[in-house]
Amino acid sequence: MRPRIPLGRASLLASSIIRDARRAGFGTGTVTAVGRLRRFAPATCDVALLGVAPAGRHAQLVDAFARLPIVISIIAREPSRVRVETPRGPVTLHLADPDHAGAALVWHTGSRAHVAQLQARAERLGVRFADGRIAHASGAPLSCVTEQDLYDLLDLRFVAPELRDGDGEIEAAGEGRLPRLLSDLDIRGDLHMHSTWSDGRDTIADMVSAARQLGYEYIAITDHSERAWSSRTLRAADVDRQRDEIDAVRAKTRAIEVLHGVEVDIMHDGSLDFDDEVLGRFDIVLASLHDHGGHDGRRLTERYLRAIHHPLVNVITHPTNRVPGQSDGYALDFEALCAAAEDTGTALEIDGAPGHLDLDGILARRAAAAGVTIEVGSDGHGVDTLGRQMQFGVGTARRGWIEPQQVLNTRSAADVRAFIARKRARGA
């Protein structure tokens, strides 16, 4: 089995090679990421790209792509396709004519299950969809410039790339039941990020400034508690000093609300790293289980349930603690976690850090169906990660069919504070 490239590294590789391709003669906007990367899958075997150009230019563009500085060797080469090796993993470039760009984009985005279902539908409608082209059954080609053209030809609503897993989206598109998916524009704040008070690279002021540039109405600074498995942590004795720094930043920054939060570790016995007196000083409390302690799924579930029922815990972060491409994470009783989270008013997180992307799409969909409030956080550890990792979080949420109203941080700051206050009041 080929090694998996995590979403974060795949995205960086795609951005880099697309930038180089434009310098080599590819027009702006003519090359886009496809395959698992476009569907925001947590990991992929290679980076797939689609270029759009007249057929007469394909050979020239294949040559230009193969000569990019990042290319180590050519793995395979055809008139309209080239696969190359780079220091960061293999990259495949597919080329399509402009008249077939939409069909090719759907074809190369996948998934195989989604495309197979589209092919079956096309056959029933008397057309043929194969090899990135759509044509009449007689063989006469049909113009398909955009993806929308293809779905229109098949009498379907447009299916977002993140949903194309062959898991009911075709039926939903045919019946008008597709969700209005969460988008980056729906996100009003980021409730999970770290500063130099723990293992973050930038100061609170820097993180606030970066968040303002992203257009956020609020953020929460949520550094790691003192016994967390991190290179640096926030000590209980320093909580008040951190609060003073946040207050100073608040006084200078009127256009964004800054919550003083914490990412507190769930200990081996299910207790929390800080006691209630310390936790009560924070505006928002995120709880994480980083250290499994050798416990099985039943014991890990019990630890989570104790945290969920704690009146000061508002969000359970990256619940399965998975590592895409390496580990599927904890084997939990997810139904029990969802039932407890819904009952107590505790949010479950979709963490946008490439090392988590957790909850994944499947579990996020199950959680939302159970009535659980979802929080999408960047888990940013530097100003350069906030926007990018929020995009990964939103993409992962979209894979779970998540809609804006199901997400905590699509709400106003006042509504977020009310969400927190309701649970604290119930636990009083």
C-alpha cells in the first residue's frame, strides 16, 4: 500500500505545484486540485490536478509540467496525462479540453462510488459518461463546460465535492434533499487556538490581529492546561496573569470579542487538569483526552462522559484523537457520547488541524443527526494556521453534511455566551 499524504501536506504540495505551473505557462485558473484533496478527504495517496486547455496544447503542457523544478522523475506519461514524483509525494496532472472541462472535473474529483452512480444514471437517461466526457449513446459528444452542466444533463441538483462519496447524495440530489452546507462565510468566530502561553508560536495580540483580518467577530484563546502533553503549558498559577494580558488586548481592540478559554486535559480518572475554582475563571472551557493511559474503549468513553457531564465543560475537542493516515483514533461508544452531549448542552468539535480533522465527516453526520451542537475550530498554533485550518475544519464538516445552524460558532458572540451560561446554570 502506498503511503498516505495527510490533507495538510497534500494541500501545500498542490498549492506549490500549481503556482509553479502558472509560471511555466499554465493560465491562471486553468489548474485545480481534484481527487481526494478536492473532497477534503483526510489523506490521499497522491495529489491529483486537472488542467484545462485546447487539445492542441496538451503535449506542450505535459512537457512543461514534467520540467517543473520540483519534479524528481516522471512516473508515467501520456498525451493528456503525466504522473511525476516530487520530494513531497507523487502528483498527477490530467488535461481536458474546455468543452469537456465540467465532465472531466466531476470524473477526476470522484469518488469512484459517486462517479459509478452517475454513470448508471446517465445510462438510464440514454447518455454515456466515461473517461471525463459525456456523450449521446450514439457517440456524439455533449458540451459540458461546467460541473453544473453535467448535473443538469442528469437531472440532478449540483452535488458539492465534499459529499461525493456514494453515500446517498445522488438520491438526495434527485429528490431536492441536499443540505445547505456550512461554508467559510458562515463562520463568525474561532473558539480553539493557542498562544505563546502554551505551545503556540505567536502572542495573544498577534492571534487577535490575525483573526480580525479573517473577519471574525470573536475568538477564544484556549491554551493547554499544565499537565497536557505539550511542549509548553499554562500553569494554574499563571491563569490570572494571562487574563490580565487578554484584558489589555481587549482594551486596545474594539472590533473583536476575545474570550479567555482553556483546553483542559481529561485525566486518567476522568477528572480535569484544573480544579473547578480555576476553571470557573475562564469564559469557555474545552476538554481534551490526549493521553489514553492504556485504557480500552469502554474506559475512554467513561472518561469522556465524566467530562461531558461536568457543568464547566463546553466543548469536547477532537474526540477520537485520530491521526489521519496513521491512526483511526479511539474506539469509543459514540452513541453514548452523543446522547450525553445532546442532553447536557455540550458541543463536540470538528478540529481543523491536519493532524486531527476530527470528528471526521461520518461521525460528524451522526452527531448532528443526534441533535448535538457542533463546534468547528482551527486549533491554530500560529497566525499562519488560523484561516487554512478553519478551511480544513469547514471542509470536514461539509463531508458530514453539516449545515450552518448546527454549528456553535456560526452564532453571535452573545449566543455563544448564552450557550455556555445555560450549561453552567443547569449544573449549579
